[in-house]
Amino acid sequence: MPETVTSPAAAATASDDVVLEVRDLAKSYPVRQGVVLKRTVGQVQAVDGVSLALRRGRTLGLVGESGSGKSTLARVLVGIEKPTRGQVLVDGEDVSTMSRAARRELRRNVQMVFQDPYTSLNPRMSVGEIVAEPFRIHPDAVPAGGRRRAVAELLELVGLDPDHAHRYPHQFSGGQRQRVGIARALAVKPRVLVCDEPVSALDVSVQGQVINLLEDLQDELGLAYLFIAHDLAVVQHIADEVAVMYLGRVVEEGDRPAVYDDAHHPYTQALLSAVPVPDPTARRDDELMLEGDPPSPADPPSGCRFHTRCWLARRLAAEEGVSGDGPDDVPARCRTEDPVLVPLGRPDGVGDAGPRGGAATGPHAAACHFAREAAAFGGHPTAGSAASADRPAVAADHDAERDAAPDAEHDPDDHGPGGDAPVPETVPDHSVLESRER
């Protein structure tokens, strides 16, 4: 088990209005063999030692490849799965220590919007029945006599015609079905919405409509979002803070400008390098392509879990005279030592300006032995390329956990391509929702 280190986001929660917090959270699933006498032969470590904090009215974006543990973390947060280790705190109260009745009451504060808007809705129930179903589970949320009016208000709130409450899910488009799912999640007046890739199954134009709706609801109701997505451009548009997961662990986290403009982890840089650029003339010639698939969470690599695919480890090994493309042709420290999240910047959690005069960033941390070297490469390396002649070689024994600091120039107001472009929105039989610059 890795050393438990308080992340900068969690460390800053003492004075902030935190509504949801997880501490050293882990979730594993047994691997069994046999037909009759099944025996456990291993564990799938879906989530391993994650600590995060979510504040009122803010959005935490959670990104990573498929299989990194994002959806499992979401299911644990809403109570669908029980954690193997760690704590989930809602308003400072540990959910695991509560009675069943208290836990059920508290669960109203954390609701979920699922990825597929069609399979998450009961096809045999009308939209009105779907939105009203939480009232039967939590009868004190709305009096019985006012539920029909509450359903109409919820449908109107998410941009749907209340007169269509008698219709069934198959009679709506994908974007409209996702609005129904959002209305159902809002029925019991939660404080936190866990959005598990809520726009990945929608067309691009419809994605913009749903994102704009979520932003409007956040401003109006003061909701906090945990927003899970593969699309980094979408996360850049909506998120205030960003956490990057790889193979069950958070490898980098910080506020949006810090992560997008000053990434210090090689995996984060690879994800950012893969974001499509709509202007062909602006495309880089040094885009980074990660090779292979993530290792199995049932048998994660020793040391740094990313070292089997890490472009930076290959480059450092080449500078040490180690050649080869094997998973172990990397510095010994990457193979043997498990990195922890290291705060980047001043100890008070407020980021410093980089050595090249970059603007100050907020709380920022990365779990990499060579985070400073990764930032020195500018965030857009060429995989497998040799060291540049105009750049001094970096030492593979450098201790990033002892001397890590932001080193990339950035503009916190520059959200990059696809960041905050306004998206026109058409809502059937309702007013047009204005998209805004965040």
C-alpha cells in the first residue's frame, strides 16, 4: 500500500466549504477460481488510495483512460458500492459509521447522473413517473399533494415541456433523455451531483446543450459536481479543479489552469497531447502517442504504475545509456519506488510563478519522481526522441519529491482550444438557454 499523503485539495479544505470528501479510498474486487468451491486467487484494485475534496458550487473534473477507476469511484461515492478501505465524508460526517436510516437520509445529498441516458431510464415508466420515483423513496422530500406540480417544475427547470410528462423515454431524443435523468437526480434537492460521463453518448451539439444546462443549474442551485469524462476539452470547459487518474490512483491534481497549462506528470501531458486541435495549421509535429494498453489492475506493475508506458522514463534511461523498449528499460527508481502526490509550489498550497515568469497557479500536485523534468520538456514531448542539443541532460536520480516546482509558463485566463466556446442551444417548446463564458 502506498504512503498516504494529503493532497493539496484535501489540505485546503479546512477553511473551505467542503460538501464531499474522500480519504485514502480503496475498492478492490476478488478474483475467484473454481466452479463449486470457489477460492480467491487475487484482487482487482479498481481504486487504490484516492483522496479528493469537493466544495460547494464548484466542479471537480475527473479524467483518465478506460479502466482507470473513475466509474468505480463514482459508484462508491453514491453508495452503490462499499469501499474496501478509506472514508467517504458528506458534510464532514463519515458515511460508514452511520446507521442505515441516517445513511439513507444523507444519501439524498449525493445523486448520480449516469452515462447512458437510455438504459438508465425505465422504458415501462413515463417521464413523469421516472422523475417522481425519488419522492416515493424519500416521501418527506415533497408532500404527496404537491408531487405533480414538483415534477412539472423539475421538467421545466431542465428545459423540457411539462406537458410531455406522460411520454415514455423512447419518445425523446438522447439529449432530452439525459435532461430527464438530470431532473430525476435533482428531485430530492441534492448538494452534490456525480456525473459519470453524462455527455459521452451524445452528439457534439447536444453535448453543448447539456453542459450549458449543468452550468445554469449550478449557478442557480449552488450544486457541486464531480464530473467524469474522457474528453479533456469538455472538462476544461466546465471544471474548476481537475484530477487525473491512472490505474486506480490520482497521478496529478490541481486547479484547471495549473493542470492544463503546467502539467507535471508524463501521463497528463500525454492526454493533453492527444486532444484534437481543430486548426490543421496549429497541429504539433511532436504529438505524444502512448504505446500499449494500461496494465491489468489485478497485477499492477511495481514502483510507478505508469513506468511501463512512460515516455519520460524511456528518455531518462536513454540519457543514462540504457537502451531498449522493454517495460523495465527505465530508471531503477521508476521500477522500485512508488511515487506519492507531491505539492508543487509553496507549502501553503498557493502556487508560485514558474522560473520563466509564468503566472501563479493554485494548489497543484503530481505523483512522479521526475515531475520537474517532465515540466521542463514543455509538456509536448516526442516519444523516443533523443535529448535535444540545446537542452542540458536531466539527471535520472533527481528527487522531484524534494524539489518540485511549477516550471511552465501559462496564462490562467487562456482555456485553450475547445475550452469555453459558446454553444447555441435549442430547447423544444421552451426558452433558449444562454451559454456563458465561465
